[in-house]
Amino acid sequence: MARIPLGPKIRSRRKEQGLTQATLASEVGISASYMNLIEQDKRQIGGSLLNRLAEKLAYPIEELTGESDRHVIEDLEEIAADPLLRPLMMDARSAADLAGKNPLWAKAMVTIYRAYLDQSRSVMALTDRLNQDPFLAESVHAMLSHVTAIRSTSEILDQENELSPEQAARFHGILSSESQKLSDVSMTLNTWFDASNIGTRSETPTEEVEDLFSSHNNYFAELETAATGLSKKITKGERVLEGDMSEFARHKLGVLINHEATLPAEISRLGKLSAWDPDNKTLTLLSTAAPANRRFLVARLIAELSLGDKIDALLDSSPVLTTEASRERARHALSAYTASAMLLPYDNFLETARSVRFDIDALCQQFSVTYEQVCQRLVALRRQGNEGVPFALMQTDPSGSTTKRFPLPQLPLPRHGSACPLWAIYSAFQTPGRTVRQIVRFPDQSRFVFVARSIGKLSVTFHEPEFMHSILLAYDVLYADDVVYSDGLDLGHADNVTDVGPNCRLCPREDCQFRQEDPILQTLEATAVP
């Protein structure tokens, strides 16, 4: 939960532009002494002052606030949590300090650590194969058999004066045959040991897509603009309806959209609710799917087919996508983002959200969308100069695995494994469909309001079980007055606050009775301030 130091960044940028403290202070409307405190990182800044400083220094706001450095900080904290480095007793705050003051060194450390993990996991994978792969056991046994046969035959041939010419010729044939078989087994094993077949990666495609969204602060201006233009082509009304999209898809894209009771098994499925046949350009939707889900699926396909060039341009310009699997997953995610922008237009959605104080259920009714679709759109309201409340989002399945995450600079979310067991996202599973609210305090005394709900993805057929997942929205208590979920919560009473941590490995609260693992990082004092 360490805060990213802004002062050194501001001072460095000011000096690059040849400005004095007094000059910059005057231009943003503060005193020179206050500017000095800011640059020494003794004063926290935000809101309009932060925007004015970013504008005067021509500093992208996401870079200044460290939004773009967030994944680097998380990676540094992961490095510090490695059991190999436990004796160093590293302070969690130093991760943010390093990323803020020496970003290139921080990225270099992460790069080296990733390479170390890749090699370590390759060794582990190879070791596992050596111990368990039946092919290896069979090949080694065959090799030993051929070596034994060659040795026995050679010993017999060594006594050639006692053999008839016919016998010697037969044993020479055996020797040649066994030698060829030994060579074949050796070549097969050589291929098996090829490093290209055992390489592993420390960063998954999902994590690289998360880094892509993080580097854009969860907001893609070009896709928002393109979505608005595409919506105007589809309908002249305020809402993009499924019927309008189906007509557009048929007449403009040559795509036929069918509704069937079952999905065809022979074509590619897009989840449980739809199937896409690219050869015949046919999208099949389950007739039993909820209307909101059908609208989203049609919008996503239209976005992918109509705006593929813009999406590919974003993929090509991103340095974080290193594999084709990452690019494909990112293409799917950006198509979904564009579909969300079509169904929930930025200005209209934000205005409505403010009017209902970000009431998720009210927004679901107003726009005829699902709870999950509203939550994902809320975290994308990051247009500079017209932002919504900064929300973090996390989604988990019943096993505790994090399946989706959109963190905040002040609220990192677990990249691997589960979060603190006290977080409301887990207790929400006990009351499906009901909203669970929670005021939490982290070891650095930062406080957030957590809003969680578990939702069941309805079974498509009788034989399929209902699958539950839990969604968490989180916001800083500074925005409590703007959000309906703060109503009735006594934010100032210590008894209403739950002391939590990021997860057990990174939490310094040694006296926590819910701890599952020993703490690795020695961080801030865990003494709560009433």
C-alpha cells in the first residue's frame, strides 16, 4: 500500500524545463515554500492542483501519479516477497520509492527477475519431466537395452577366430542394427530435451493484458471515439438495441445472427452463450441467454469486425504484449471494452451515474445491462478532466482465485493467489445476490469502502451447475459523499472499521488471528490508530 512519491518526479521535470520553484509555484497558484514541501514529498497533492502541475509541466497525469508504474511496483513487491530474499528484510515502501525515483533501474530489476523466474521454472519443468515422464523412462530403458546388445555383440565378435564367416556376418548385422536403433533413441531424446519444448514464462498472457490496461489507466480514448461513431451508424436513437445491431451486422458486415436453443458443436464457441462461424459469418446466440448478455455479445462482435484496424493499432504499439496468446487475449478484451462503450456511452453514463451516486442497481435498470457490465464500465471512467469516482475492481471465483483485477495506485490488488481473507469479496459468497459493504483500514492507515456482491451465472441447461463469482468495487473514503454505498456508515467510528492487509505474505499484522501465512516483508507498523 506504499504511496508513490510525486515530489522527486515534479522536481526532476521542473529542472528539465528550466523552471525555478518560485516560477512554477506562481503558475499553479501556490507559494514557493509549499512547492518546496511538495518536491520534498512532505505534502500530498491531488485534485485540481495535481492537474495544474501536470499541465504546466506537460507531464501525462498517469505517469506523474505513478498509474503507469503500478505494475512495476507490484512486480518489485513480488521480488521482495521471494523466500530467497527473506534474509534482507526489505521494506515494502522502498518498492514505490525505487519506481518513483529510479524507474529505469526498477524496470531493469523486474526484467532480470523475470528472466530468473523463466529459467527457474524451466528447470522445475524439466526436473518434473525427468522424474515423471513415462516416455523418458521407456527411452532410457531402450537405450540401455541397445547398449547392452552392442556390448554383448562386440564381445562375441572379439572372439572372431572362433566364429564361422556366416556367424560373424550375422553378428555384424546385429551390431549395425543395434547401433542404428541406439542412434534413433539418442536423436529422439535430444529432441525431447530441446529447450524450446520446456520453456516456461513467468508472466502469463492475462497479466500482460492487465499491464496493457494499466498503462492506459483503463481508458482508451481512441476506442471511446470510435465506439461513439459506430453507435451513430447503427442507430439514430439514444440506445443501441439488439435489433438495430442485428440489422447493421446483416446489411453492413454480412453477418447473420441466429437465436437457437442449443449451440452448434462443430463451430467455435465464444463462452457458454454464443458460437461464431467465421466461414459462414454466422453468430449463434442461445435463445435462453439474458437479453443484456445477448446485446453485449452482438456489440462485441460488431466492434471486433468494424474496428479491427484500430484495435490492432493499439496492440502493435504496446510493448507489454510479447506473445501471440497475449495479443489474442488483448484483442478480445479491447473488443469487449469497445462494446461496453457502445452500450454505455461515456458522457451519458457518467452523468447518470453521478445523478444516482454510482448506484449499480439503478444503473443496471437505467441502461438494461448486467451488474458486472456496470462495474467494469465504472472503472473505465478515467477521461482526464471528466473523471468519475476512481474505483478499483476485483473478481474472484469460489476457490479464491482472482479472475479479474483493475487496481488503483493506492490500492494494489493481488496479482497471484488470494487477497486478505477478511475482504468483503469473500464473505459475499455467504449471501448470494446481496450487497456487502465494508470499511477497511490498511497498515499504512489508508481507508477504503469495499462493496461486494456474489453473482451466479445462470445455468444454460439443467445439467450445467450454476457458477458463482464475487465482484468487489473499492473506493477511497475521500469519495464517500459521492457514492451511495457510504450512506449510513459511520466512517469515523473505529468499531466500524476492519483492519486488513493486501494478503498474508505482505501484511505486517503479526497478531492477526486470521493469518494463513507468515509475513515476509517488514513494513509499516500495524498499530491501528483509533
